[in-house]
Amino acid sequence: MKQLLLILLCCCLSALAMAQTQNSPTNITVKGAVIDSAANKPLGYVTVALQDSATRTPVKSTLAKDDGSFEIKAPEGKTYQLVIAFIGYVTKVLPVKPTGTEFNAGKILLAAASKELKEVTITAVRPVMKQEVDRLTYDVQADPESKAVSALDMMRKVPLLSVDGDDKIRLKGSGNYKILINGKESALMAKNPSDVLKAMPATNIEKIEVITTPPAKYDAEGLTGIINIITKKNADQGYNGSINMRYNTVWGPGYNLNGTVKQGKFGLSGYAGFGTQKEVTAATYNNLTQLASQSVLTQNGTNTFSGKYKYANAELSYEIDTLNLLTGSFEIFQGHFDQNGVQQSNLANSIGTVDQAYRNTVTNNSKDKGADAAINYQRSFKNHKDELLTVSYKYSYSPSDQSNSNSFTERFNYDDVNNPDFRQRNNAGNREHTFQLDYVYPLKKINIEAGAKAILRNNFSDFRREDLDPTTNEFVIDTGQTSTFDYHQDVTSFYNSYQLKLSKWTAKAGLRIEHTKISADFMGTPLDRGYNNLIPSVSIQRSLKSSSINLGFTQRIQRPGIYQLNPFIDRSNPKFISTGNPDLRPELNNTFELTYSNFKKAAITVGVSYAFSNNSIQNVSHLQVDNTSLDTVTYTTYQNLGSNRTLGLNINTNFSVTKAFTISLNGQVSHVWLKGTYNGQFYKNDGYIGNSFASLTYKLGDTYRLGLNAGFFSGDVNLQGSSSNFIYNSYTVAKDLFNKKFTVTLVANNPYSKYRAFSNTTRTPDFTQITSRENPYRHFAIRLNYKFGKLNGDIKKNQRSINNDDTKNSGKSSGTNQ
């Protein structure tokens, strides 16, 4: 099967190449060399652009090589001019007068500018990656595959990021991070960020920032860093937009509208989408061996998943005058998902005789919502317009209403008195108000920032359980498992940071102080505590000719979120129950990083990092007798346990083999050491985790594009076990139509197998457990993208706004990549 697919792919490549060769127009070649007029030495990496002489619109552009030479090909039959631009030099414009099919401009002398250069409208080669003093930035719009893939697909290509077999996003192999949208915490990312990103086309996104050493202005959350997704919002007078549609053989249809409008002082940008999750059925498997008795619990079943979703985001801007700016944003998400499972459970003794059995039918319904609303006022000053004062307010609300019912049949030694049919409901979520004040004062070489913030957060849960009375055949409330959980967390903080920028050096240092006040009430038991944290951050960058070296250190806090704190006991699988822990404390992490980046023709980034925490939050399990069922069950919860140390290496490169053929490689490997004491037992585990991703893009002329993406994720290492690896591959063929306004893309993801099993292994002194589930693996899709309108400028937006990045992301996700 693999050989057949490879043969077909080669045939397609050959046919397209032949068609392109037969239809390709005659080109002219424009070449020359750029020289410093004073030093009489070649100038490398100068932007060279070819423009239409009549319209001044860019046709093609490139960067001069190390020796100053360049070469551009363009269709014959038009009148062109050559624009040569470089920072610190006077821009030069030359008419192109070809002799035959070639124009040799010879040596082009550039003189140093005596005053600040005026803006020149040219189209330069956009680098995909950029290394700043405290972050890596991936330019999604510079990636030619942005029209062909989902936002989750694009995450696989970003340095330091990966996506595992459960579609969970990893930052340097860890799930302890925070995702922001345009620098702000988002209702879209409140619970299942992967579900939202796989439904969203990558065309919605302008760039993705991986902030590995977050400066003091950010809340001290996200142990391994922050992922900031910046969405598109280009505008001038008028409007533009795009319509995106897709149909996936497994995940169903999806629709997205992305638009921007600007009229006078008012601007609006945003996107909206909706879709339907097709019904998907996959197998599940669970095997647990109790070491003392050698009894074996085996569970086999199927799980069917379906649903629908919709989301929207809008950002508004009103320029009161040149010094005063008012902006606002609104965001909503709504998803309704259904799961139906059937599971056969058998408990056999050491000689293989079945001691207990039942068949469990589970119906689960989940309604997830989220809404954000924010307003920002920005004031600049007449004599110093880079001096900024910003006042912000934001309200967030993200409830989740879940219910499930369990029905048991084919019982053997599993009585209906202690183990009745039951149903559960849990309405949990978060409400919060945020107030923020930011002040920026830039001097000639130093940028000073200071601010204050208050987050008033209320995590809540209202849960109940009802058991079926076998004598009356009616459901009765179980008061022992029906209650409310009210958790208030108020965080006040102050920060001050400084950035020094010299010709070769950039340094950023800051200090943030946070006070956290916690009050909670669970079943009449109050909780009242508070703590202070002083968080430093330091980043230094040394710029070389075409490269840079970065060194960073920061401390980060991982506060537990509602899904880790919630005492609701999930009994949808009666043999394996799970719950949160209201007594969890924040985790404090220390991170050191050293990164080298070179952005010549073959851009490469190499980084080494070391992080350690002494009160790591771990997901742990043990055997116990359940008070409700009087049966031995596996109990899973969260605890602050021992230490977590990680030493990591990451490598990323992006280069063009030819003008048509681009290769991107992204890899990361870490060694993890974990240890801690839980339930009276000391645990120690270590191992390697890593991931790699390769992307190959080949352009056939201006309208065809072929892509091959392949990746490997090693799986996790945790305190009590590990998870299996995951392999990913995708093939894309894209065609631009109607002057590149309309794009059709065909996608084949993992075509070699319909399902792929993803497993977790847990080892304790009392039991060993292997859990496996099949995830849909092979799926095909067609994507349509249509752009309309014409805009060039930017909608004004506040340079400072609220970004609540101080709580742990649940990391939950369902479904797989679209």
C-alpha cells in the first residue's frame, strides 16, 4: 500500500512538472551585485525587489547573498524597475532595460543614509522564524501551507511545540504552559484548546509566539512558557476578508469567516466559525493486574463521539484623536458533545476463573461555553508619543455542564444494592473580573515598564449523583456525593521591568510580586489561606552579523485550575474513579535557557534548557475500597509531589533548497527526572521524551503547491509510568485560482491505517495497568479558501491589554487532528 501511494505521488509530481514546463512563459533574468559605496565591499542580505513600473506594485523580491550578488526571474512583456533597500542606506531605484532576456545591473553602489530612511513600499522575503530577546516567533502567513492546514496542524511546525497522539499540545514536551490569543487569556482556550484549534483554519493566524522567558508584565504562570497566538487584523479604509470551508471524511464539515473593516476612526476585525463533528466510534481496552492476589481486571468496549460547535472573536478600535485610543474585544465559544460507550468488565482470579463481571452502558453529554468581554483605554503624550498609559478591564465566564448515566446488565457477583444504576451531573466553571494598569516610558536606549493588576476569580462546581432504587425503580439523590464547591482566588500583583537596547546587545530584566488570597467552601469545610511570590526574569541577547545568542532565566508559578481542584468524583467507569484535590498548592518552577539562532539562507535555532521544581503537581493513582460500592477500585487524583527536573535540547531549521523547494525541521529531546512520595510509597522515574517534525513544500510555478509533513512524538514520562509514541504524516496538494484569490487544497492525513492505538502504562507497588484506546488515524479532507476586498494598513490596537495567564490549562482534548 505504501509503495502504491509513493508511485502515485511521483506520477502526480511528474505530470504537474511536465504541465508546468509546457505552459511556462518566457522569463527575463535580472541580476547584479550590491556594494557599499564608502567601504567598496559587498553588502549581504540587502532587499532587492522588482516592481511594475506603471503601478509600482511588487512582482518579485529576494535577498542579496553574502557577496552582494542577486538574481531574479520575471515574466517577459512588462516594464520593470529595480528597488534596492537596506537599513541605514539610501534606497536606490533603477529602470530595468533588458538586452534580450537578461538585464545585468552590474555593481550597484549604496550610500549610507545621513538621516532616517523614509518608508519604502516593497515586498521582501518574509522569514518564517524570528528570534527575539525572550521569545521565538513563527510567521504563519509566511508559510505557504497556511491556506492548506488547520491551526492545530500549524502548531506542529512551530519551534519547541509538538502535538501528541491525543492532540494535546506540548511546549518543550510539557503540558504545563498557557495559551493566549492576542496577548489575552481566551474563552476559546478555557478547556479544550486542541478542539478549537483543529476547527480553526491557519489563515486566521498571523503569527505564533513561543515566549520561553516571559517578562515581568506577564502573570507568573505557565511553567515551561507561554504560547501567544496573534490573529490577523489588517485594515485601512474599506474592508477585506476570507471564507474558509472544509470537509473531512472523519470529522465532518467546518466553516469559517475572517474579516476586517475600517471606516474613518472606527475599525473592526474578527472571525467566526461553526461545524459538526461526525459520529466516530473507536475501541477501548483496559487491563489491570493486582500484584498481591494476581487477579486481573479486563475491560473491553467501544466509545462513540459526536457533536457540534461554534465560535466567534471580534476586536474593535476607535481612535478618539492622535493621543487617545479606545479598544474593546468580545469572544464566545459554544460546544455540545455526546459520547456513548459500551464496556464489558471481567475480574478473574489467579487461576483464570471469573469472580465478577458486568456490562456497562454509559451515556455522556457535555455542554461547554465561554465568553470574554474587555475594554481598554490607551493614552499617549503629545511631546513623547511612545510614552503610554493603559487602563483595562475584562470579564470572563466559562461554564461546563456535564452529565452521564450508567446502566449495568449481565451482572455476575456485582449486586444492584451496592452498585446500582446511577446518573451524575456536574456544572463547573470559572467567573473572573480583571483590572489592570500599565505604564510604558521609553528613553533613548532604555524602555521602562511598570504596572499593577487585580484578578478576582471564582471557580465553582455544583454536582449531584442519583442512584436507582431497585425496589421502587426510581432515582434517589445520593447526599454523600451531592454538594457544591465554591473556590475564590484573588491575585494582586505589581511589576517593574527594564529593557536596554544597544547596537549589539539587548537585555531585559524585571521583577513581579504577586499576592494570592484563597477562600473556599466544600461541604461546610472552609479554607482560608494566602501566600506571596517574588518572580524575577532576565533575558540577554547578543546580536552577531546574521545570528544571535540568547540567555534567559525566570521563575514561574503553576496554580491549579478548576479541573484539578474540583472535588467532584467521576464514576463513569466504576472500577476507575477520578477526582480533583481542593488542597493543591501552586507549583514553583525555575528555568534556565541558552539559545543560538542563525538566520542566513538556512535559518537554524539550537537551544539548551534546564528546569526544576520541588513541589510538582502530578496525576497519581492507588487501589482502595470504595465506600459507596464496597468494591476495590483504582482511585486517581492530583497531588503536590517531590521534584521534577528536565534537561532539554531543541533544534529547528528552515531553508530553501531551491526557490521552489523548502524544508523545515523541528526537533526536541529532553531527559526527565521525577521523584516523590504518595500514599506511603516512594516513587522514582526518569526517561527521555522528545518529538521531531519535518515539512517539505514544493511549488510548481505560481499556482501549484505540494506538501509533505511527517512527525514523531515519543510519549510522556510521569511519576507512575509512561505513554506510547505517536507517528503523524500528511500529504497536501494545493491549487491557486482567480489571481490567487481562491485556493483549493486536497489533504490526506495518515493514509496507511484507519485507526492507531494510543496507550498509557501505570506501575505501582500494588498494581500495573495498561489503558489503550483507538483514535481515528486515516482521514481525507478538501479545503476551500476565498479572499476578497483590498486593505493595506493596520487597525490600531492597544499595545498593552489584559492577559490572564496565571492558571493551569486543563490540557484536555477530544478527537484528533483535522
